[in-house]
Amino acid sequence: MALTKVEKRIRIKRRVRGKISGSAELPRLSVFKSNKEIYAQLVDDKDGKTLVSASSREKGVDAKGTKTEVSAAVGKAIAAKAKAAGIESVVFDRNGFVYHGRVKALADGAREAGLKF
């Protein structure tokens, strides 16, 4: 029986999450994308808390242009919030999505704004 697209992504996600985890000093930058929106959050896995989050639905994020341009803006927003919270380095978690297109744009936007990973 063939796996669906979502089942494949979840399988990849579980495999990656077995290898990486976030802490208060080095949180995990988790990315989720739906067909319309994109979300990013910095997670401390040891305490099970979300430290900072940003999404394309927030008012502070400039949601104009293509979905890829919006993703880059979300990356810059999460980096700015992380800097304000005193976080400079993160571990990137693509959440089973291919590192291409909107996910790559978000990562590049975060790097451009000064986040290290």
C-alpha cells in the first residue's frame, strides 16, 4: 500500500526529529506551511515551550507579494523577535517539507536578518 503525501512527510518529520532537538540556548526553528499560510516558531524541547513565533497571518508581517516573498518576510520577522528575546543561534527543522521554495525563502530571510543556523 502506497503512502499518501502527508504520511510521507510525517515519516520524514519523525526521522529528523529523532536527530535534532532544541534547548533554551539553542532552540529549534520549526516551520509549517499550508497551502495559503506559513508559520515559524522557536521551540525549547526540554521544557516543551514555544519561545517565539511568527506567521504570515500576523499584522506585523508584510503579507504582500507572492507566497515566497511572504515567507521571506516571516523569516525576517522571526529573526527580529528572536533577537529581541536574546536568541542568536537556532537549529533548523523543516518539519518534513522539502528545503526548497517557501521553506528555503523563510530560512534565507531569517539568515539575512541575522539568525545563525
